[in-house]
Amino acid sequence: MRTIDSLGDLAGKKVLVRSDFNVPLDENKNITDDGRIRAALPTITRLREAGARVILMAHLGRPKGEVKPEFSLAPVAARLGELLGAEVALAEDTVGADAQAKVAAMNDGDVVLLQNVRFDPRETSKDAAEREEFARELAALADAYVSDGFGVVHRAQASVYDVAKELPNAAGELVFKEIDSLSRATTNPERPYTVVLGGSKVSDKLGVIANLLEVADRLVIGGGMAFTFLKAQGKEVGASLLEADQIETVQGYLAKAAEKGVEILLPVDVVVAPEFAADAPATVVSADAIPADQMGLDVGPETGKLYADAIASSKTVVWNGPMGVFEFDAFAGGTKAVAAAMENADGFTIVGGGDSAAAVRLLGFDESKFSHISTGGGASLEFLEGKELPGIAVLEG
């Protein structure tokens, strides 16, 4: 991938940057986790210091090609301005008259944020010609393009993929850091290499599990997906989340793991409740004795210790997906146990974005104690799966 240095002297140049500002908002449109905005600061700062005029583009939510005020990037512009200590002008549109006027009025070091690129249906169109048309309109605003939104590089969308073909391009600081860190877990990782997988569904992680069985020494399974694994072993899971159509696939994974000598750790105890609610009465039961009328909402304390020991004994650890419903205090213990073990581990530790990264921040862990916290949940998974990421491939061309 080309670096920002490859773009030459950027003083006075307009640089279009694809960032990932898809941050969570509360009902009052306050940002509840600004991690992705802070992760973008190194690239923005570097470009400003080089005298560039920085034009940022990003999406928020799923407006599905319509202008929806609730998905405005206004909260992002305000927070980014606070972090930079400088005004961030928000355009009222993406490539229209206001965007063009604000870009034309820029001075060296200024920052303009275009309105949500997904307000334009061409951004995510399956018609390549429509995406290319939008990409040309975006490119007309600038002299160069920098890809710095790792959370979207697995999407062949106009602002991620097509625009890179229209301008001199380079990868930003964040994308370089992401690729470098994740490569340590896929190319000759230090061993033992442990991958901790959680989240609700096995089906979301089919490809990554299949690929990891070829490279990892140990898979640690938690979250809702663990119950499909337990069921595949013949255990009853009560009212827990279950993907019955994936049981046969999971049985194949278990057989392949045994054949390859890959250890798979599953819950030995579970925190159950009669309903999915923050105040539901929580009970710890053996994974062999989940009551028929109860659902598992977290791994149990013995499982937390088992998983923590596995992490502590590893040289490389990747974690993607919470161990339970960490947003509810009664069902956050398993996720806390994994996060604490990674925080204290001697090995190279990667938190694979998405809910895992949100959990680290929400539960109050020290981000600096982790080797790398990814900004891209889906992109991280596809990288670990061994897939080509369109937004990266286009930069290498």
C-alpha cells in the first residue's frame, strides 16, 4: 500500500479522506463511544500539519440512500472539532452546492466534513456505473484520496473503492496500523495463538472459524454462539439462543479441530435467566444442566477463569465478540474476565473491533494495555478469514 508520503508535497492540496465515523448515539444524539473519531486523529493531524485542506467523508447508520436528519454527521463534526481544537465545518450535503462552496472557501489546514455519504443512494449501489458516477463527483472536490476508514474497507462502495481509482491514493495512519497489527495474527503468529470468539450467532463467523482452524492453536467460544456448539455436543441448552440449522456445520468444526489438534474451549458453566432483561434473576448452572425454561445470557465464573488462563498462556490473542450480554451488569462477568485477562497478558493482544471494542470502553478497561483495538468489526473478521478486502486491494493496484 502507498503511504501518505507517496502523495508528495500536500501544502495547499485538497485531500479527500474516507474515515469511519459510524459511532453510537443515544436518544438525544449524544455520542456514547467516540473511539472511532479518536482513532482518526493521527491521519487528520498529519495532513493538517502538512498544510493540506482536509475533506472528510463518512457514513452514520443506515439511511438507505435517503436524507434522514437522525443520521446527520453533526454530532461527529462537533466532537471532532473538540478533539482537534479547531473548527470542523459540516457541509449540508455531500457533493452539492454547499459542499462545493465550503471546499472552495478552505484555507491550508482547514477541515470540512461532508454530510453522510449514505444519504446518496449511489454510495452503496450494486450498479457499478452509479457508484462510479458518485465517485467522480466526490473526486472532483479534491487533488488526492486517503483511505483511513478501516471499518468499511471490506465494502466495495463508492467512497471506499471507486473513488480510489479517480485520484492519486494512499492508506492513512489508521489503515496501516490495522493491517500491520492484524497481519501479526495471520502471518506466522507467535504461538500459542488463541482466538476468542463471542457474539450471538455462529452464522456470522462461519468463514473465520473455518480459516482459524487452519492457523490457530486454540479457539475459545462464548456468547450466544456457544449454545450451538454445546447443542452440537449433545447438550440441552434450554431457551438459549440456538441456530439449529448450524448444528451439523459446528459438528464438522469440532471434528476438524480434533483432527488438527486445535483445542476448542466451551463453557463449563453458564449464567441463566428466565428472560432477556437487565433485572432478570441470574443463576449460575453447569453447562450440562441448563433448565428447559431458562436462557443462557453469559458464560459462568468457572468458564471465565478457564478462558482467562488460556489467554494468559498465549503469545498471540485475538478477541472478537462479547461473552454475554455485557450491557446488563448481571451478565457482564464473562466479558470482563476476558478483557481483564487480555489487559494483563504478556502476549500480543488484539481486540477485533465492534462490540468487543465497545465493551472494553464501556466496562472501563485501560485501552493502552491492549496491543491493538481494531476499529472494524466486520473488516477485522474478513481479514482474519483470509478474504481480500476491496478497499485495501484498490490501494495496492
